[in-house]
Amino acid sequence: MDESRHKVLIVDDDPAVLELYRDLLSQLPSHPEIFTTTSGARALAMLKSERFRLLLCDLKMPKMDGLQVLTIVRRRFPELRTVVMTAVHNEEFRSRAYSLGVDLFWLKPDTQQNMEMFLQCIEGQLGRDEEGGFRGVQSKSLMDLIQMECLSQASTLLRITRGSTIGRIWISSGELIDAETDGARGETAFRRILAWKAGTFENLPAEPGRERTINKSANALLLEAAQAMDEVAAPSTQTAEEVENTDNRKTALRTASLTRVGADFFVSLPQEGEGKAEGWGTEATQEFGGWMRLAFGICQKLGRELHAGDLEHLDARCMDQRIVLLPEEEKVYLVGWPAAKTEQPIEKTKQLVASWDS
């Protein structure tokens, strides 16, 4: 047996769920060894006899539920990383789980993109070292934590402590509402808190009546913060691993943005020059880029010949998808939407583009 491979234990009372997650997690890049059990009591016995890196635990189970298991685990195995998986969207469960120090609370993924994000987070839990980060999502940056809260459409008050300094971030149904720290409020406070490298946090009950001072989307603010951090830490001073982590963080933020609005894919292309297209959610980025350049050029030429002005947008449909081509000042964007589920795709495309590069 390869001792260098991490061991992962999955606890769920549904054998079909165990089999599904065994198959998915076995394919992670780190190739962990996967163990499963349908019983909380059996899980505790296995943790005592084997050294596990990560525990994934369902909340609702007969006899001994997930919260009971996690309470015992946190006391007996404080170094074990813990992930809650549940199909129940319950803020009380979430708060209780985080108060027990779980590293990740995740609603069981219901889309392919959510599943991909979930697997990325699990791989991150397996691969990162023990130092730094915010307790509760071990070795995760605060940006990762806020992104996960917004992606799961949580409503909560995050209380973050760094030494004697306290910061608070209000989230309602996955949207940033307000932040405050050290006399600052709103976006200013949010950016200050994001600059903290380590600390502790706790999830407190949501405050539905909190006045909104932050109107930008979470992903827009997180991307701004990521870009600001990149400027401070120039690539020449970053290790290859740090550069890769930065790229992965940006990719995760972009993917989360698509998931939240229900888009299938997003492609951007410079209007001028021969710059390459960038795409998320599709493997045909350059093919789409070539079509975008051709379609945009034809429409612009037609507009000039007809004295109709510049192209505002192009809306195309097929049996199962609807795509919108949207030119802006410097770039052209192409967004794909599910045809049967999307209303007002042009307006949604404009909103997505506005938050994407704001």
C-alpha cells in the first residue's frame, strides 16, 4: 500500500451516494485512497485505527447524526480535516457545523460546474499544508471562504478576528451586503479585511435588516482584490506554485460567477489585434474566438454599409442553447445560456459582463 497517498473517509447512510463519491474522489489528481461507511459509529472506529487526512460526512444519518460525529471528531482528532456534505439547505446546521471547526460546508452539488468546484476544493484540502489560512476552512484564504459562502447562496454574518482587530462581513442569499472593520465600512472595509493573511472566523446568524452598502457583485470585488494582490506580488517574485495558485483562484472565481447566473460558458476576445480568446466553461475557446471575430467583423461592415451604426448585440439560438455576442469598448464577449431555462438572456449577459471585468 502506498503510504504517500492521503486517506479519505466518506460517511453517508446512502450506499449509492458513497459509491458515487468514491468514484469521483478516486479520480482526483492526488489519487487518494477512499474508504466509506454508512455508520457514524463505524466511522469513529475507522478513524481510531487508521490515519486519515480528510473526513467527508453527511449531516442527516440515523442513530448518530453528522453533527454528533463531528463533535467527537473535533475533540479526538483535532488535526483531521473535515467536510460536511448535505442536501439540506439549513442555516442553523451551517452555523453549528462551522462552530465545530469544519473546514468546508458544502451543499451536495446539483450541477456539473458545482461538482467541479467541489472537487477542486477537496483536492485543495488534501494538498495544502497546515500553516496559514482561516480556521474553519483550513488553509483556505479568506477569498476562498467568501467565495464558497456566496456560491452556496448562504445568508450569514462572518466575524473575522486578526489579533485585536475584528472585521464583519454580511452576506444575504449569496450576495455581499455590508462590511465593517476598524472604523471603515462598505467596500473599503471589505478590501481591508481581504488583505488579512490569517486569522480566525465564525459564522453568526444572518441579519436580514442590515443596510446594504456594497452594491458590486461578490465576484467583481474578489477579482479586484486578486488583481491588486498580483500587482503587489509581481510574477517575478512569485514561485511557480504561487503563480499557479493565483491562476487557479481566478479560474475558480470565474467558474463560480458562471454557476451563480446559470450560464453555460463565457468567452472574451480583444476587438483589435490578433489576441487570443479566453474562455471558461468550454473546451472550444479558440473555435468560438474565430467565429466571434468573423461574426463581429461582418456585422460591423454591414452596419457601416447600411448606415445603421455599430453592432449592439447578436442573439443566436439553436435547439438546446442560446448565445449572445456582446461588444464592449475593448473586447467582444460571447455567453452561452440554456435555451429552455433562460429568460432575458441579453440583459443577463450585460450584467454578467459588467461584473466580470469591473
